[in-house]
Amino acid sequence: MRGLQWINPIVWFRALSGFVGAWFVSLPWTKLGPAVPAILAMTAVVLISILTYASDPQWRLGLVRNQLGAAKRVGSNAEVALMARRLLNESPDDLGLRFEVAISSYDGENQEQATESLEVLAKQDKYGRAALWLLEKKYSPIEWATWDDKKKGDFGTLLKIAADDQPDNKAVTSIYADYLLVTGSQEKALGEITKLVSVQPGRALQGAMILRQTGRESQATTMARQGAEALKQRGDEEPENVDIALMRAQFALFLKRYGDAIDLLNRTAKLSKDERLRTGTAELLVLWSRDQDSIVNSTERFARQLSLLSKAVEIAPNHPLVINDIMTVTLQCSNESDPKVSQLRDLLVQGVAPELAHFIKGTAAMMRDDIDEASLHLELAAKSLKSVPAVLNNLAVALATRDDADYDRALQMVDAALEQMPNQAYFHETRGQILLKQGRYREAISSLEQALSAAPLRSQVHTGLKTAYQELSQLELAEQHARLAEQYAAKQDEEKAEVKVDFGSKEKAEEPQ
């Protein structure tokens, strides 16, 4: 070839065809006769080999498996079922093939039969893929509250099989952990939660709570710290992420690092206007105010609680948790004469809605036996808080206690409270005492007996029952209740006389910011 002819395909074809033709012509055809038997024998060997390979079961199975794979790729359920059945004839114990036959038949006419086959595979043969398939088809979405006990039990059985078969499937492990928690198997749930902590740091809080409930405080603290550290890294990467910030605050709360939790939410609030940050901060302040048992001196404890609650009121004055604790603490310290406590208490009451302030002032006055002032404030509170049972009950007490007692209206008030909270022992005690004053002793006994479930009321309830039975000439019963009244009164005196000893085992509480 010369020049650029070597790149011309036509030139190459001519050259090769010429070479092959010359080679064929040059063969010694006249001398090939003796070689014919050998050529025929070689041909026979090749044909026999091909036929033998074609009849080999493994070769045929391999061919069917290839066809099965192709059918699955194109989504032909009928072809999948056919190929899987052919393979199943050769390997009847192959669970994978039985699974393929069942799921490929599910969309056809034999859906019920296919489901039964899958349940046998899952429950009897413990085949994880079948269990997982059934969970996705029959139990998704998970509507736990609407399921009966049988369905819940079947769900748990399948879930355990799937979790055992696929231990690295975090989605299955997560659902299984939740199932164990719901069904009360906390120790088993702890094992599953431990597997999830690396990918779901928030789960560490669940595990830590289980450990704390079972008395393993050291392990609980360690797990909580590990989860908090993992979340800190994510929080540093996404400082504006409210969900991460709230979860980190929960870890800090678990570790009783209230100040750290509040600082964290305040920092996040500078980057986000999410309402949950404000609410969460108020709730943290309330919970911090509750955790003041290490302060033995009641005056100092009340001052600390009131200081924290005053900050919560500034943030969320209408939050139910804030309102509840304001009423509780201000009433508990209503008899405190310390100037600091009195000032904080007054400021706190001024920070809430007027109707709540009236309720607090009225209840506090009633505890001081100032019935006139109590009636005034509770009447004002009831005008705006007509549907609040505690307001109605306390007003009933005031109406029945003052000099010009109005028993009928008092009974109306407490009955209205009981309509909303029929199992409230304190309201039944109020009703029973009013009925005693009206001379309706049989009705009084019925109401007072329903108040015995509240331990702090038992002494005065038994005293009331003693009076009722005396008036009904049931002297033996009256005497029994008199003895019980004395026993419970003595027990209460003992509890009040107990001195709380702090051995300094707790860390010093954080100071409110």
C-alpha cells in the first residue's frame, strides 16, 4: 500500500479476500481422502458434547434463571411466576423461589392464596423477605390505635422476623424499637435503640430514660451525653435548625443542665422566629422551678421558684403549664411573710391575666381564712373563668363558709365543677361538706366516700363521715371513722415534723440567668 491507501477499508477487504481465496485454492484437495474419517469423528465428538451439555440439569436451570432475571427486569409477573415454578420443581425447598412465585401471583386472580403462602413463608419458615413484604402490604400505614389485639400481635410477630433477618435495616429496627416500647418491652427495646443511636442520635434520650427508670443512672447519663455530643456536631453545622435545637435542649433537660438548655434555645431564637423556641424556653423555666428540692429552706426555695416563674410569665403568660405552676407556687407560699418572697409573689401575680390574678388572690385569702376577701376575688374570677372547675370549686367553698352562707348556690358551683371533672376527689369533698351543713347526711356520705382516694383529705373526710353517721344514729360506724380521722391526722403531723436532710450528694443547682 502506498500513501493513504492503508486507511481505505475497500483496499483492506480486497487484500484479505485475495489472501483467503489463494489459501483455499492452494489446499491439496486430492490428498484429503484419508483424513475424512478423522474429520467425521471430530464432528461427532463436538455434536455429542453439545447435546450432553444441553441435557445437563444445571445448564438448563441456569438458562431458566437467566430468563427469570430478564422477566423481573421487564416486570412481567406471569413470566416470573412461570420461570420460578419451573425452578421450584427442581428445588422445592428453596424459600426464595417460593417467595417469587407468591409475590408474582399476588397481582393476579390468586391474591388470597398468594397471601396465605407468604404468611406460611414468614411465620412458619421465618423468611424475612416475606415478613417485610407483608408488613408493607398489610400493615402500612401503621394505625396502632385502630387495630385489634390480634392484628397488633401479628404485626409484632412479622416485625420481629423481619428485624432478625435484616439486622442492618435501620428502618425496620426503628419500627421494631417503637413497637417494643408501646408493648412495654423496655429492656428489649433498649437493645434495638442502641443499634440506632449512631444514625438517630435522638434515640439516645429514649435509651437513657429506660436506663434511668430501671435504676442505672450512671449508664443513663453516659448514653445521654453521647447523644448530646452527636447532636452538638449537627447543631454546629445547622445552628438555625429548630428541631435539632429542641432535641439538644431535651438532652440538657435530662442531664438537668437547665441554664445550658435555655441559652441554646435563646441562641437559636436569634436565627429563627419559630414559636416553639419561645414555648420551649418557658417550659424549661417551669421545670427548673420544680427541681428545687435541694434547697431545704422553704423561704429560699419559694424565692427561687418565683424568680424562675416570673421569667416564664414574661415569655409565655398564657401557657397552661406556666399558669398551673404560678397558681400552685403562689398558693403554697401564700403564708410566707419574708419580704423578698412577698415582693416576688406580688410581681408574679401582676404579670398574669386579671382573672387569674383574682383566682390566685382569692384562693390565697381563703387559705388565710379571710373569707370576705376570698369571696370578692373568686366572684370576679368566676365571671371570666366560668368553665374552670378549680375556680368554681373554690368559690363554692367560700360561699359555704362565710357568715351569710349561700349553700344552694355553693352546691350549684361545685356540681358544675364535677360535671367537667367527675372523678376529682377534692370537688367531691367540697360537695360532701356543703351537704353536711345542709343536713343532707345520706347524700353527704356518698360524696365524702368518693373523696377518700385523695390521701391529704382523708383526715377531714373521715371526720365528716363521723358527723354524718352520728346524725343518722349509726354510732358504731361513727366511732370507726373517728378513729380513722385521728390516725390520718397523726400521720399528717408526723410527715410535717420530718426534717429533710441534704447530704450534699447533688451538684449545686445552677443560678437563674
